[in-house]
Amino acid sequence: MRRAVESADLGEGREKGRLEGAARVLARRFGALPDWAEQRLAAASEAQLETWADGVLDANILTEALAVPAANHRSVAKGVYGVAVEWH
């Protein structure tokens, strides 16, 4: 029983460390994190935190860094000259 509790505590400590690390890196890159970003980090899975960590250097703004990638996701936006641009 004691070993199970210690293992659970260790797992929680690792998760907290990943969360704090992600928040620290994002804040260093983009400045103080708004409440919505902190909430998003707190609700993220371990896999999502890893995905965001991998993409943080490629993002230009915080909303890009915390974007949720979806399988077969299609986005359409207006380009510089008002022309619709689509990417997958």
C-alpha cells in the first residue's frame, strides 16, 4: 500500500513538473500567461503538453503555441489580398 501511494505521489510530481515547465517556457517566449492559457495548460494531457513543447519555438504567438491539432483538420483564412487560403 505504501509503495502505491509513493508511486502515485511521484506521478503527480512529474505531472506538476511538466506543467510548470511548459508554463515557464511559454511565459519566457510570449510574456506573462493570461488566465485562459494557464487554464488550458492545467487541463492538458501529458501528450498535449509534449505536443505544445515541441511546437513552442515554431509559434509566432501564444494562441498558435497552444493550438489544438486535430486529425484531418482544415483551416481556411483570408490571405493578404483577401484570397481564401486553405491548409490541412
